[in-house]
Amino acid sequence: MNLISIENISKSFGERVIFEKLSFGINKGQKIALIAKNGTGKTCILKIVGGTDLPDTGQVNYRKDLKIAYLEQQPDFPEALTVEETILASGHETLKVIAQYEHALQNMDDDQAYQKAFEKMEQLQAWDFENEYQQVLSLLKLEDLNQKVGKLSGGQKRRLALAIAILQKPDVMLLDEPTNHLDLDMIEWLEKFFEKENVTLLMVSHDRYFLERVCNEIIELENGQLYSYKGNYSNYLEKKQARLDAEAAETSKARNLFVKELDWMRRQPKARTTKSKSRIDDFYEIKEKAQKRRKEHQMELEINMERMGNKIVEFHQVGLSYGDLPILKQFNYRFQPGERIGIIGKNGTGKTTFLNLVTQQMQPDNGKIVIGETIKFGYYQQSGIDIVPGQKVIEVIKKFGEFIPLKKGKQISAEQLLERFLFDRKQQYDYVEKLSGGEQKRLYLCTVLIQNPNFLILDEPTNDLDILTLNVLENFLLDYPGCLLVVSHDRYFMDKIVDHLFVFRGQAEIEDFPGNYSDFRAYEESKSPQDKKPEKSGEIKAKGQTVGLSSQEKKQVRDLENELEKLATEKQQLEQKFTNTALSPEEITKISIQLNEVNQTIDEKEMLWLELTDKQ
């Protein structure tokens, strides 16, 4: 069943054509990823499909009463609203009923309001959805519903937008980099959620493991043309390579034919017959195919970085805390030449703080950090590049360096480095403010690399980079001979680049794990339940359940307490009857049976009440 048809859409900004005459469809049950270079219009296509932007030409047709949710990279919410008010403003009727019920639970003195809210919950059968609502908020770390949106970080706003999109239960979800600002546990939960949910997706994502496990079709926009591949990311790589091989074979055949036809053209007399004119037209078509070129960049570099001495970076009994939150406690480590370390852990465990300590942008509370005299840091930070209006791309990079020295006296110039990272010579003279967000991140990366550091530190380098750039960066880093320290939630990137991990567990606990991310996950899953650390309230469990009581369970506790109170009164009344000396044997037997039944009911309900309150 077709849900959305995109027909011949085009988009330009001034003289710059972003894309033109693109057509594709979205059918029910499809989970489509859109892949393309930064700056070629991926986000623009999502906005047009989502109805927040219009194409210059063409149109988008929707099935009647289609419900669409669009997750933007930078969601815009009214800052004066709370988290809960923002969720309710999305217009979901069941969420409003759940909110009324939650408020009624907090104001139990108003029996009438509670009864009304309870009846609405029953009417809409909202109990299961209420549990899912609580679970989604907990998993995305949005437990404080009274927090003002204006106080949220960019990452928290993204998670709030993701929660709203999921809870809308739309027919089609449009997702622009859905895994950005999520920690690894959140990403893996989201993968499983989309795997099992019967939802139609169109997404832009650079997370290749996410594409592998969620998508069943990939659309690639390359050189202005759309190519569709059925299957997941692995299938896409396989079928794309087959297409490239076929194109290469066709180009080679055309070149051979071109040589033959060129010789014929040179031997032709000036007078043209109809037959020879047709052959001449064919010749120019063959010539176009034969001269076809692909813009690909393979990097095989022998970087001649500055010499690194025996002393690199040393941590001696280092401690650091933020108020009551410990980040490091008596931490000791000596970095070795050529080490490639990945850092993983939940948000808020101190990963970026650790990088700032290494680069001496922060000082520890106690202990000392020793930096070797020969160490030259290159630090790629999440904040990105400072844009100066009127500055050109080539001018930005040349402020930091003219070239990277290679062995045997060779070098990569600033222009060549930009070309390798997919800025052609024409784009190098564009103004920086005209670049897309992903292109600006790519330029910032080049400014770090051109300085030829011998200790490279990358804080979430894969955010907003397209897959083509990631492949280039990975090839560069595989050739890089210095020390490498990386914080990233991109599991594919980490598996390919790092040798071992620092696992930030929280509360100043840091584990040095000898392997990449996939090794670590396999190790964690192989541990017996008693080996695994107990989870704190609100943390993500393996099965996606949260500690604490749902609203339905809270209601059950309240109902049990009321019932136990009535049963205690009934028991007391039955026991009082035994004081009557005029009772017949038959009446005594009857009261005894009733009392026994009441006692049994009390025992059962007290046991259930204890189980629920223990869980709480």
C-alpha cells in the first residue's frame, strides 16, 4: 500500500541546485534509509516529505488521513513549557487522559477527580499505553516532567522530540539522525523498538549498525540520481559494488569502442550520408560514457608526524568530582605510543570531562597529570567550528596549516586534504556560512588534522557526518600512527578504529576492556546474572523494563489498601459475634467458615500488597 508519493521534486538555493527531478515512493511497512553526501539535500528532502518545506518544482502526494511524525535535528519547542506540557501539546488524546490520571494520583483527597480520571483510563483502555509512556520517558532519561524546556540541553531536547514522535504512533516516521545524542544503551533499545514495531520509516542516519538492524531498503542519492537497494546496509554495500563493477565494465567497453570510432571519424570525408550521421551521433554518446569519471577518494598515507617521546600522558592518583558526583577517584594510567582507545558509557558519566583533563582544559581536584614534552594534541570537540562571516573554506584551513608532511619528503597540501574529505576545488572557495551543518563539521575535522598532531582526541566525531565522509575518516585514522582517544556512540566506527576501551560505569568506576565495542557487548551478554551489577532505580534493564511502579500498579496498591481496611473491619465484626452466648452450633460453624474465608482473603491480598511495595 502506497502511503506517500514524491514526484519530480527539485530544490535550489539561489544559483546552487541542491537536487532536481527526484521521484520515489514510501509504502506501508518500509523502513527506508536515505544516504547521500553532506550538502546534497538529505534534510531538505525530509522537510519536503514532512510538509515543513516546499519543493521548487514537483509535488508530494499523501494517502488520506495519513499521520506523520517528523524528528528534526534541532527541534524547536516553547521554552516556557515543562517537559510534560510539551508532550501534551503534541495533541495525543490518550496522553492527556494519562496526565489527568497522574495528577489525580498525586491529589488523592479529591475522590471525584480520581474517579473521573480512572473512568477515562478504563474507557480508552489506556493502561498498556500508560506503561509504554512511562517506559519511553525513563529509557530516554526524561523522568523530570516538571523541568522547563528552556533548561534542557540540545541532547535532551532531541530525546524529548524522539519521545513525542514515538508516542504519537504515527503511520510514517521521518527521522533525521535519530541516534545523535543518545548513549549506546538508548540506541540499542531504539533499534529493538523499531525492529518489532509495525511502523513505516524514512530516515537519514550515519549509524551503520542501526541501518543494518532496522532498515529493509536503502535509497542513495549520488551525482543527482537516486539508486534504490532492497535489504539492509550489508546488502546495500554488496549491491552497490555490483553496480559499480557493472558501470566500470560498461565504461571500459565504451572506451575501447571510442578508440575504434574515433579512428573512423578521422577517416570520414566531409560529405555526410544519413547512415554516417547516425553513426556520428552514436559516437558522441559513446564518448560521454567513455569519459565518465567517479569522484572517489582512497587514502593510503604514511604520515610523518612529529616524534613522540617515551613519556606521553600519565595520570597519577587523579580525582575529580562535580559536587556529590564523583568522576574519577585515584585514577592511574600511562598512555603508550600508538594506543587507540575508545571511551563508552552512559551520558553524564564524565567522558568529555576526561578528554578535557587530558588536554589540560580542566584541572583535577587531586593527583597530577603529566604531559610529555613532545606531545602535540589535536582536539576535535563537539562544539564545532567558529564561523566567521565572509571567510572562505580554504582560508579557514590555511589558518591552521598549509600541509601535512608524509614520509619520503612528500606532503598533502591544504587543498589536497580538503579534496580527500570531499571538498572539490570549486567548493573550497565557497563561503563557510553557506555550508550545511555536516559540511561545517567536515571542515572542522580538516582544521584539526592539518595541524599534524601526534595525539589525536575526537569527541563524537561521527555526529552529522555522512557515511562517505566516515569511510574517508576511518581510512585516514587506520593510517594514523599516533595516539588516538575517541568518544563515540557509533559502534561500527569504534569497532573499526580502536584496540581497547575505557568503560565509564559511573560513580568514578572506569574499566579498561581489552577489545572493541562488539567484543565488549559479547562479554557483557556472556556474564551470569549474579556477575552483573544491580541496577539503580530508573536505569535501563536488559528487557526494557524499569524499576518502580507504573500508575496502574500504584492504583492497585491503593485499591488493596482500601480492601484490606474493609476486610479488617469485617473480621472484627465476625470475631465480635463469637461473644454472643446464645449462638447455636450451626451459627457458630457458619461464622467460623466466614471468618476463615476472610482470613484467607486477607493473607492473599497482604502478600500481593507486599510484593508491590517491595518493588516500589
